Amino acid sequence: MTRRISTMTIAAAAMAMWSTTLGGCASEGYVLRGKVVEGPVSSISVVAADDPRLAGPAVAGASVDLTLDPLSLGRRPLGNTTSYTDGMFQIPVDEFGAGTLEYHVGILARAQGHDTAEDVFMLPSSSRRILIVLKRGADRYRPKDDTLKELAPYLPKPLE
């Protein structure tokens, strides 16, 4: 007896395998990992996991905020954390295909007694790390205003 496998069965199996490959299992989701260190200039970089700069002097207690599509009106927070005593941090990212598909993300890092670091980049693969360098000094960060509030003086007034 021979069985015929329908095209729908094959397509369903292929989709299940593809979604598992991109999204991973629920228990093995993508986690953004990195370290906050002290340095001469505040900056954020995507580096290899064995980059020697990750061994720099740790900044403990730094807040790290991750935002999806930070330059769009549809931006939304993906997560936040505080760096450990060794400067390391990790933020679980619950987005389909995170680490495989291309997502624009923004990171804002702040720590008491240090200048702020902020940057936008593509979400790296899980084999890469985020190196956040904070310069010692005053935290002068000011949140960006809402785009519509910034444009309000230039928009026409509503008719009464």
C-alpha cells in the first residue's frame, strides 16, 4: 500500500521547520548580551564575543534600555536591565526571528557619575556582544520630546 503525501502536508511541515529555525523554541529565545565599561569616550558598539575591550573596567548599576525602531513613530520598548557588578547585562528579546531577521534597535545606557551613551543599530546575532563605554562625568541626558510636540509651532492652527 502506498500513501500519497499531499502538498498541504509538505507545506505545513516546511513552515513549522522554518518558524522554529527563525524564532527558536520558546525556552531558547534570543537574549541580547553585553558589558558596560568605563572609557575615554561614551559609545556603543557591536563586537565579537571575545573582543578584548570587554575586559575593561566594569560599570556596575548602569541602566540599559532597548527600543525597537527608535527612529519611527511606531517605536516601542523591548526591554531594560541594570548591569551587574561585573558590568555584564542581558536583555531577553521576545520578537519573532530576533537575532536572525533584521531589526533596528536603539540602546540608551546611563549610570550615575558617567556621561550617557545612545546609539541605533541592527540587532546583532546571538554570537555578538554589545560593548557600552561610558565616560566618567555628568549625566546630561535629556529625553527627546514627542515629534508632534516639536512640530506644533509650525503646524497650522485648527479652525474654530
